Amino acid sequence: LVEVIETELLVIGSEGAGASAAIEAARHGVEPTIVTKGRIGHCGATVTIDGDLDVDSRSLHDQFHLKGADPRDSKAKFFEDMVRGGKFLNNQRIVETHVEDAPKALQALIDWGAPYPELNRVMHASGHTYARGAWCPGPKITPAYVNEVRKQNVKVVEDTMVTDLLTNEGRVVGAVGLDLLTGAFRIFRSKAVVIATGGGMRIYPYTTAPEELSGDGFAMAYRAGAELINMEFPMFLPGVFVWPPGLTSVDIPFILSTAGEFQGWMLNRNGERFMSRWAPKTMEWTTRDICSVAMMTEILEGRGSPHGGIYVSFSHLPKNLVDHLFDWMDPEIAWKYGGFDVEKYVSKEGLRENALEAAPACHYWNGGIRITVNSETNVPGLFAGGEVQGGTMGANRLSGNAATECIVWGLRAGRFAAEYSSKAKKLDYRESQVKELQAKLRKPLEDEGKGISPVPIRLELQKLAWEKVGVLRTTEGLQQAISEIERIKKETVPKLSVSAGNSSTTYNKEWIHAIELPNMLLVLEMVARGALMREESRGACYRREYPETDYPNWTKETVIAKVRDQMTFRTEPVTITKLPPPTKKLPYGATSE
Ligand SMILES: Cc1cc2nc3c(=O)[nH]c(=O)nc-3n(C[C@H](O)[C@H](O)[C@H](O)COP(=O)(O)OP(=O)(O)OC[C@H]3O[C@@H](n4cnc5c(N)ncnc54)[C@H](O)[C@@H]3O)c2cc1C
């Protein structure tokens, strides 16, 4: 079954960025179509947002009148914190636009119906000089943009995994995908495309991210000729549970040592507060890249907890103070977070006496598709917005800035793609390309029982990602990872198939895994090769043999491009508009001389 869907603008991804892009495009008089792997409002990372959305505190005070906002803040200070937090690898032109547009993002959410009282508190996270996190939990903001998408009559195609972009005459002219519920092949013909597919965190076995996020958008953009930058910087969140098993990889806002004013102490098995060796002044109140590297060092060097983490303790606080710390938080968020009944596993009483066991997990993607401030990629007709874009966060993201990013950059991508679409002529797709992509997509199903199941290979890949391309990286480990990726690409990928008897076309997970696996391999290869090239440690890319940040030689973007079917890497200077980087090599984490 083949279905062709005609549209003026195709938006791939339905959440913070995708929905914002479609809403904005519709406001500019273009009729967009959203296509999404899941269901709008219920897939991707946006619905899982803990709560903070960053805007400079002065605007939160003057424009939004939020409790806890601090008028001493400014957009310039917010800009500086982002650049220092990103270890000077951010594209400063993008950061300027981000801080400038941040209040518009919050206003848009309120206009679409996000509950204002929810927002009437501001969180202060590490790396921010002032409290900037307007409180917007994912489940409270998704209904707002879903309503607005409906109000604007945007067509939404759900449960459809886009597998590749269509190109003709050097332009992107649509995409193809698989209807996950029926197995139908879908062709989207469009004047322009916005990619808003979020990150690739599912490449790692320990992740806070939902299952749609297997890096498909990076892979399809790369195959269509788009450049990507800084892919060696997937971000790891330090505060997820490793125990009890029911909570593994769940990030719980109230234990985060790096978000909110509430701080636990991180201890190793000797009871040492090991952050004193990494950030003696700020200790746990430092940025999440540094906390993750410090934690993982303890774990790998044998000073961790029994279940593979470190300890987070609150026993230094008086017992009644621990109770008070929860008062400002919505009990739904503190104790019933993300549908987990946390209180079943961790009681307040227990928390006063016993440490929790926590470790880092992959949480966000700092690198991504290279865009201009007008959200264009280097391929005409292709735009990108939200977590899938690179350049905003540099080498590390500050808490609360991704919620802002998906709305700010979704809106921008929608606006500029709509302007492009309204002037562009609709081109046909190439039949030969469509046929080839359809055959590629159906092969694992048609080869039922004859090839290799993707299920164990996916687990193998995730193990490889964690052990060799995880928080701490060595030259040898990265080289081993690259040769293993090469081997899987050559020997296994061409033979991927569903198992005998598993030929259902209705949400066949094995078939979906077979389509996702080459994307995951491609993205992991970008991370590993980029990390190997970068002979320094900066933000979320820590090289054990090169523990310093080499500001004079490595304040550079790694640019990835497909050239004659080969993955190529080059470096380019980072765009600096206001804040020059340090001029010397500095210890990991330091941002001033
Ligand atoms: C647990 C958790 C908590 C977080 N908390 C915060 C927070 O408190 N503050 C903050 O600032 N940030 C937070 N973040 C980060 C933030 O949620 C994300 O960066 C942001 O929501 C990304 O929005 P997005 O629209 O770009 O992508 P997503 O929300 O991830 O949406 C991606 C969309 O792309 C679709 N998609 C993917 N692949 C395909 C495909 N092949 N075909 C079709 N559709 C596809 C998905 O179905 C989905 O619709 C958190 C992240 C997680 C995982």
C-alpha cells in the first residue's frame, strides 16, 4: 500500500519544536503537515520536561511578574552564562538570538493556554547567575500546543516513522516513511521540510529519553547532504537512579544535585565528597557535564556504590529541613514524577537517613544539524529546529535551556520555512529514489527469517556506546568502537531481517529496530570519530588522555559532511560575536584564566 500526501510544508516531529514550527508556519499563511513517529503530545522529550524553561530573570520579573524572578539579571548575563556553560563552543550568534527570543517562547506557551499559575515560580539551576527557570512541566505544556495545532487546522499524521528525505535538483522535496500501524509506505511531497526530531539518546542504554529518540533526524539529514556539527557532545544527566530497579534511569527533580537550590552531597564509597577534586568552590552546584565526569570517574575507578552509581546524601541537613525542601514543589512532581510512584521506593523518612544511588544517563544532544540563525541548513528547502539543531549549547547545556530552545527555534524554523515555501515552486520527487527507499525499508520484512535479528545487535551497540563512547573516553576505546561500528555496518546491516514468523506489519518492533539500527550506528560513528579527533576535554566530551580544555587550539566546531558517500570531518572556528574564549589551556571545567 502506498499513500502520497501533498503539503506546502512538511514538519517532521510533533512536539515542542515541531508543533511550534507548524503553528508559526500556519500563522504565516502556509498549510503545514506534521508527521510523527508517535502521537502528538505523547512522544519525544518535551512531554517529559521536568519543569524549567529559561528566560532571563529580568524579563521574568518585568514582563511575566513571576515570583522569585530577579530584576538584576539581563539578557547579556544570560548570554554570558550560556557561553561559559557551553565552554565557548556555542555559536554566539545563535545564543544572542536564543536569549533575545526566549521571552517570546514563554509568551507563546501562555497564549496557547499553558497554565500561568504553574509558571508562577522560578527555579535556580547551576551555571545560571540568577534564577531563570520558569516552571513549565511537560505534561502541562503539551496540551497547550496540541490545542493550538488543532486550532490552526494543521494536518497531523501520527504513528509514522520518516525514514529518508527526498531530494531533486539539489533541493529537499519531501520525505518517505512507514505507517507503523499498517505497514503502508507513505510519500510526502512538499516545497520545504522542517526537521524537529529531537536527539539520539536511545543509542545509550542508560537514558532518560523516550524511545522515539534514536537519532533518525540526524541520519536522514546527513544522507540528504546536510552538515552536522559537534556530534561528539551528547549530554549526560548526573542525577538518575541506578537503584531500585523500578526507577533505573528515571531522573527525579528533587534529587538532582545540579538543579534547584536543593543540594545533596555526592559521596563515593569511602564517604568522600569527591566534587572537592573537580569543583572545589561550587562542589555539586556545578554544571552537569562536570558532575557527570566526576561521578563516572569514581564509578570506573572502583569507588562507586554496589549498583554501579555513587551516593547522593541529604543527611547533612536537619531532618525537618529535608521535609521543608519539598514544600515549594508540586507533590505530583516530587513524588509522582512521570507516572512513577517514587514515594513507594524512597520515603521522606528514608531520605533523611539513607543516601540514594545515582549515576549519569544520556539526556540531551548538544550537537546536531548545522543551521543559520534563520534555521536553514546547507541543503535548500531543509530547515531544522529544536534539539536536533547544533550550535545553541556548545559543549554543554545549562538546565532549562532545552525547553526554551525547542519553542524559540521551532517558531523560527516555522517562520523561515514558511517564507521559503511561499516563494518556492513545488518540484516532483524522483521515482527512482522513492523505489530505492521503499525497497530498503521493506527488505528486513521481506527477508523474514533469513537474516540477522536487529534486537541483540541493538543491545550490543548500546553496550559499545556506553563503554567506549560514554561519559569518559580513551583513545583505545574510541578506536575499538569505530572498528566495531565498521564491522557491524559491513557484516550485519545488509543482513538485518525480522525473525521467522514475525512478519506482522502492525507495529512490528523488530522491523522498526531494523530500520532504526543503521541510523543509530551512523550517529554513534559521528560521536566516536568526532571525539577521537578532538584532542582535549571540554564539556560533555571528556578524553582521559587529554584532561585539559585546549582553548587556543580546539575552540572549533567539528563539521561532519557526506562527501562521495564517505563521512568526512573538518574543523571550523566557532562564531564569536561578543565573548572571546580564554587564550590558554585550562584545567577541565575552568572557563577563565
Ligand atoms: C526526562 C527529560 C526531562 C527533561 N527536562 C527538561 C527540563 O526540565 N528543562 C529543559 O529545558 N529541558 C528538559 N529536557 C530536554 C527537553 O525536553 C528537550 O530538549 C526538548 O523537549 C526537545 O524538544 P524537540 O521538540 O526538539 O524534540 P522532542 O520533544 O524530543 O520531539 C521529537 C519529535 O520527533 C519525532 N520523531 C523522531 N524521529 C522521528 C521519525 N523518524 N519520524 C517521524 N517523527 C520522528 C518524535 O515522535 C517527536 O514527535 C528534558 C529531557 C528529558 C528526556
